[in-house]
Amino acid sequence: MKIKLILVFLVVLMSCNNKTSELPILSYNYIDGKKEYYKIDQLEFTNQDGETITSSSTEGNVHTMNFFFTSCPSICPPMRIKQQEIAETFSEEKGFKQYSISIDYKNDTVDQLKHHAELHNIKSAQWNLLRATSEEQLEKIANLLKTNFKPNEDGTDFYHSSYVALIDKEQYIRGFYDILLDEEVELLKQDINSLLD
């Protein structure tokens, strides 16, 4: 009986220590039939404080990335509420940040991002709103994050996904989560904790 209990304890202990390894690496492409992994390490954006955010800013931190834009009338407000919940949950955790990239770089200037951040109490210590400088730059990061965006034909809005990508300290994608679903938000929180451990 004691041996069985010890074995059960060891299995539980080993599974706890291997939480990170249970999350697959999802940043890869197939090239000539071979799976090739890549890192999210080619970044250069400006945040709401006018600071340049590069891959050296994100390296060594667990973080999420997603698309948004400040004038979004549809999914962005409920996404923001969920991301504020995540920011609150991890407010004391210096090793975790959120990065939201505006797909409306023409209108979402640094001043507009700052105004949006102040309006919604978004602190850059936890959550950076990022501005690109070209559509080419946005398309490049969209490809890396395995998502997309497009303007509506009438020019009034953009389509973008409600998913966020979870990225580990080594800059590999470890999960995708629909931030509008409560169960996905809870799973995201668990997986953030796993990567932080």
C-alpha cells in the first residue's frame, strides 16, 4: 500500500513539474515537408508611452499578443474587459505582460493610444498598446501569430479575430485562446501560470 502511495505521489509531482512541457509549441511552419519552429522575435512597435517595444523587450517574459483598434465598435470592448481581468489577476507578476497591436495605424497614433489607455486605465507596466508603421509590418506579425485582419469594404471597420496568442519566455507561441469565452479565459490564466512556473 505504501509503495502504491509513493508511486502516485511521484506521478503527481512529475506532472506538476512538467506543466510547461504539456503546452505544445504552435509557432511553426512546414517547409519542404519538415516542421520548422520560429520565434516571435522580429518586433518593433511604439507603445502608448512613445517607447519602442522590440523583441528584446518581450524576451524572458511570458506574454500575450492580439489585434485591436481604438475605434472598434464590435468585439474590442468585450475583449478589453476580459484583458483587464487578466491584467488584474497578474497585476503583481512582473514576468507577464499583454501586448495589443492596433490594426488601424493611420488613426491610432501614439497620442490616440495614450488617450485610449488613460480612458480605460491601461497601465504600460502590465499592458502595452502598440502602433505599427505600415500594413506590411502588420501583415508580417499577423502571419507570425497565425491570424489575419482586413478592412470592411465600406471602410467603416476592420475584421479581426478575438483570439490572443500566449507566448513563452523563449518567444514561442504556446496557445491560442478566444478571449470572449469565459472558459478560454480561465484556461489562459492557468497556462500563463504554468509558463511562469
